[in-house]
Amino acid sequence: MKRGALIALVWTLPWLQLPSGNRASSRHLDRYAVVLVLDGARPDYLDLTAMPNLRWLVHNGVVYDRAFVGQEIANTPPSHATIGTGVFPRRHGIEGFWWQNPVTHAVTRPTDNQAVQNGALDAIMAEHHVPSIAAAIKSVDRSARIVAVSGHKCYAAEAMGTADADYILCALIYHGRWVAQAVRGHLPPPGAIDNPHWDHPIPNPHGSEAAAVQQWSLGQENHWTTSYALWAFRRVAFPRLLMINLPETDVMGHFSGARDQTMATLMRGFDSDLGRILAGYRKAGILRRTVFVVTADHGMSRIDTRLPFSILDRAIALAGATKVYLEADTAAAIGIREGWRAKTVALDIPRLAGQAIDGSYYRVFSMGAWRYLPAYTRSDLPAAMRSAMRSLADTDASAEGPNVLVFYAPHITTGDRVVRGYHWLAGHLGPQWDDQHIPLIVSGIGVRHGLLSHYPARLTDIAPTLERLIGVPVTPSDGVVLADSQVRPSQVEITRQRARSRSLTPEIMALMQRSGAR
């Protein structure tokens, strides 16, 4: 292989106070955008240490304190695809790390490094004819450059950038060291790939927890990723859209149990790297013409109880079904060859696992559409919680979606994953609030300043909101333009957000209550 305490202003239902009147989006592309994804970050991480650069964004923007993933399954590949497209997994086709091909019944693994290099994620989203922020920008300005960057999570950068990104950059291991790499078909100009300047040695795995579980010393991967992104920013003369996935909060969150000391170190490093990004945009003379989004792809829940994998396997066997794949953490997504036996599997799992299960669902094709039907729902759950789980399940309903979805009670995972003696102490995947709750800050040009919104924004809202703020046509999506973030929203945008709030607020309140959140 070739080397290759946020602002204390509370603004409840702010769009009710906004001026009315339709205002057409400008097609004058003099604006830029930066999307920063702190992989697996909880909102409370942002309060662990002084973060002056983040506070600058907060002062110049809107904080959504009830933002949530808003879809299943809550993990990295589908969430990044949603950030880049504004549509749910049922539409963009990225179901998880792997899923079942509905024709061959074989396992599809498009997030493996070689598959990513071969353009597997690009091909899947192209087959699903998905919109994207990148495509919306290029529909106005074909000369615009789009850059998506990660550390070791090449699949996150590709899913977020989509096929319309010019450059998709990441890191891979080559001969015992990390090297700068890019996804084929999205290679950058010369200067990084095959350049020893970007080589980073893999630390001794016995030297620290971080070195053992992520093969980087604590904070180094995020810093390296930011440096690679800033190199691309300068090398391609200021991309219209720069999207960065910072992986360490996810990996270290799993194995440290989201420990405050570890996360505080990562947050200090992130704020320093954010300062470098702000300085780069300031030096280029475009800081005041840039929109910034800081968010996460999913949350992180501490683990109190472990459900053995054997219970899931036994339920599949008792139903007479053949397991094709199982993706499980704080929930389970199961693919079986005999789809007609999905209901039996979904009934047997709660029978075997008891109080560990909040709900189980099986996929059916009915009235011309895929949907999930409940096989079991915990009897003491309120109607709003039942509705929330069903709504989240249906975001995954497609021919490629899991035959069975199982939602666990809070703080339960499946089994353990031990890396060099370190255990899986926190997880995500399901509908519980700690899995779903994410930070979301929108800041910069066209954004109202210093405001806190309780609107339950979802990942699907990022793409249309960015398109609106950049000044390109807003592509139809599963999200809404966050009207309460806009200096000049249209009446249509205000009305749509109000309507969405009426449906989402009871559901997120139920999720919060179930997890004991305030």
C-alpha cells in the first residue's frame, strides 16, 4: 500500500420574538463555514475547564442546550452522513458500521479502511441520491472547494463530506506510524501525503491509557487532525466548507468512562486547536464572514450493567433465524437472513433479558414503506417515551435497516470490549438521553449573538441551517432551518420550527425523564 458554564442567558422559544416577513436566501457566495464534530462528546464536557476560544463562539452565537442526535442508530457513520446531508439513515443509506445487503443477504462493511479507500460510502450515498451541503454549495459555485478531515476515522470524514467533497483527508497506520492519507478520488494537492513531516510515531502501548486504547498519546490525534485541516485550508486557498471530525472524545470516553480529568485535558486541547482555527481565518481576512458549528455525532452513557451477547444470540437461535450481523452497545441492531422471523426474535429478547429492555421493534414493509412495529415495550413507560422510541426507530426504517432493533434501559451495554486491560466503561447507540444528548453551537455571520435556545435541534437541522447562513439554496431535507439562530429568518422558517418544536419537545422531555436528566 502506498503511504498515503455557557452564557447565562436563557432564551425560551426565541423564534416567537423574531420579526416576520419572507426573505429570500442570498445567492452571493461571500461566506464560509466550519463544522467541528467532537466525536462522542457530552455537552457537560464543555464545562470542565476554561475554554476562552469556545466562549468567543458562544458570545457570537446560539447554544442549543437540548440538542440531540434525533435518529437511530446513534453512532459515528450514520450521524456524520446526516450532518453532511440533512437526511436520516433511512434515506442516506448509511446504517451503521455494517449492515445486511437486502439482495444478497451478505454483510456490507463500507466503513472498513479498504472499503472507504475504494469509495464504498460514496457509492452508497450516490445510489440513494442524497442531497448534501457540499452539493448545494457547488450548485451555486462550481469553483468552491470542500474539505472534510478526520484522524483515524476516514469513514467519518467521507460520510460527512459526501462524494461532492473535493478533499477527504485522514490518518492511517503505515509501518508502525501514523501517516497523512486521503480517500481515493478526493486526494489533496501535493504536500502532505508521502511527506515525512506528517508522520507520527505510535507510542508505547504500556505508556498510558490513551496509548493503549487509541494508539496516540492523549490529545495528539485531535491536534494532528487540526494541523492537517489547517494545512488544507491554506493549501487550497480557503475552502468554502471545512468539516473536521475530532475522534479522541469518543475513543477515550468509552475506556475512561467519560472521566472528568481525561475529558478536561481533551477540552483544553480542543480549545487551543479552535484558537488556531480562528487565528487562521482571522489572518486570511474571512473570520467575520464565516459560520461555525460545534457539535457531536452522538453522546456517551456510563455503563452500570452488562447484558451478555449470548442472550441476543440465543434469541436468534430460538427463533430459528440465521444471524447476519449484530451491532450492539447500549442498544442492538440485528440483521437476520429470515426476515419473516424478526418479530419472534424481537419478542424473545425481552423475554430472556427482562428489565434490561425498554423496547424491541421489528421491521416490516407496509403500505408502500418500511417501518418498525413494537414487539415489546416496557409496561411502565409513559406514552411520550413510547412515542419517542418509535419515532427514533423509524429514522432507520429502510430495506437496509436492521430486521430487529432493541432499546436497552439506561446505562446498560452489551458485553465488554477489553483493550490491553482497559474495559468498556461508557457507550452509546440507543435512544436514552445520555446517548442522544449532544452539544450544538451555531456562531458567526448571520447568527444572533449570546443566546441560549431550548429548542430540541437535531443533526438533520445542521445542513439546512448552514445552507441558509452561507447563502445557497436550502435543499429539502428531514431537518428544518434553525430560525431562532438567524438574524433575519423568514416567516416560513419560523412557522416550521414552531411546528417541529410542538412534536419534538414532549418526546425529548420523556427521554430526559427516563434517564433522570434535569
